[in-house]
Amino acid sequence: MRRTRTEPEQPVRKRRLKTKPVLAVLGILLAGNLLWFTLWMTKDGGSVKSAGTGEQVASVGKETVTHEEWVAAMEERVGREALRELVNQKVMEAAAEEYGIKVTDDEIDLEIAMLRAGGEGTGELTGEPLRRQVKSRLILEKVLTKDVIIEDEAVEDYYRKNESLYDVKPSYRTAAIILQDQSEAEKALGELESGSSFEALARERSIDRVSGSLGGELGYISESSENVDPAIVKAVSGMKAGETAGPIALADGTVALVKVTDAAEGRLFKYKEVKDQIRRELAIEQLPQSVTPEAFWEEFGAEWIYGKE
């Protein structure tokens, strides 16, 4: 059995910084919806089906669901925000070129590591789609803070007081099936052992509607995760991608089966690697109000089918 570790008290600054990963996750989820929407809309080498084909995509008895109805429903649910995310990314690319702003791979790596370490997850995106979303946010932050001066002493002082924040622990992208009791967990475990898909079973059986609708997705969790049952955190620690564990008794009396789909190694970021990130964070705190990419739409001539923003 693994020993239970007592989580140290977090610095006030660390708690405040967690608001930024939450905001980033919202954008990531929107981009994830766009990816899902696009994949299902494409056919024959990537050409999008045109509306008006009348093609049947589903049926219920004698009633049919046409391709047009399907597309209209998806557009209504996710189309507007998915398009907004795309436009924002293009606007930020234009801003980077206009203001001579560069975002390096190391900066993106740091931000993704901090997202994972924040215990809030990174949503549905991974790989290049995730890196593009993070890059877009970094460009916005650099544009907003390019004229804000932060003294070196302030940056160094912050790092000394919060060095543990940059000691990023190993994190595990985790999916979970939450079940009512041990009996239900044993039944679900038997289905998994018989070859059932973990993601499909999560959608079908999990009593947690939020994660269940995402195939059990909890995002990346680590020992610093605050919104995940400690028993799940303990169970996934040390697991490898593709491994499953459970049944696991949870604090509220329910039982979980968990699966790790990716594992990220821990890393201690030194001062020279994070000083620019800290400087940017401190500069953002000095801004009189929050600003979104939409504030730059007019400057860079952004237009979309929904009219004026």
C-alpha cells in the first residue's frame, strides 16, 4: 500500500493563480467542441458536406433525422463559440506579427505544465490543438503587458516565496467511472475485462453526469489537485498510460474505476526558466481591467457570420 501524504498549505498566491487555468480550460473545451464538430462534418478526404442534401443520418421508428437537422443542432449548440475561438486565435496571430511578439516552445511547455499542476485539468485537447490555444493566450498576455514595467527585485522576491509552485509534480490524465456501490463497480469491472470500452461505459454507467458525458474525463490530476477525491489521486499515482485501477471507495460512499490515458513527468522549473512568466503575471495584476481577444477584432478587421461583436 502507498503511504498517504499530507498536502502542505499552499501559498495565497498559488490559490489566486488557479483562476487562470480555469479560464484557459474554458477556451480549451470550446476548441475541443470545434474539433469534434469538424471531424463529424467531414467526409471524402475532408470536404464538408453541403447543406440541403436531405441525407438521413439517424432514424427513430418511421421518423428520420436529416443531415441538415443534425448540422443545425450542432451549430446552435457549439458553432458560435467554436467559431469565436478560431477567430480569436487568428486575431492573436495578427497581433503577434504587428507587435513583434514571439512565443517559444519552452514558454508553452511551462504553461501546460502549470495547467496540469493546477489540479483543474486541461479539458479535452492535447497535442498541437492544446499548444495553439495556449500560444494564443500567451500572445494576448504579452500584448497587454508589453508596456508594464516590473522590477527584477519583485520577480525574484515572488519566486523565493513561491518556489514550490514551480516544483511541478507528476500528473496523470485520468478518466473515471463513478458508480453507486461496490456491486455496481464489480459489474462494470467485469464488462471492462470482457472488452467493453472504458469511455463508452463511463457515458452509460457513471452517475457523475459531467465526467460521464465526457467519457469519464477528469483531465490531468496530481497530488495538488483539490477538486478530485484523494482516493483517486492516490490510486493513479505511479500508474502508466493505458492502465486501469479499482474499485476505489470514495469519500461520499460511491465507488470509482479509473483509467490513466497519459502520464506527464514532474519537473522543477528554475528561476531563469520562469522569471518572464512571473514578470508577466505580476504585470497582469496591475492592469485596470481584464481584456479578451475580442477587444482587438476591430483593429485587425475581424468579421464573422454573427455580425458585430
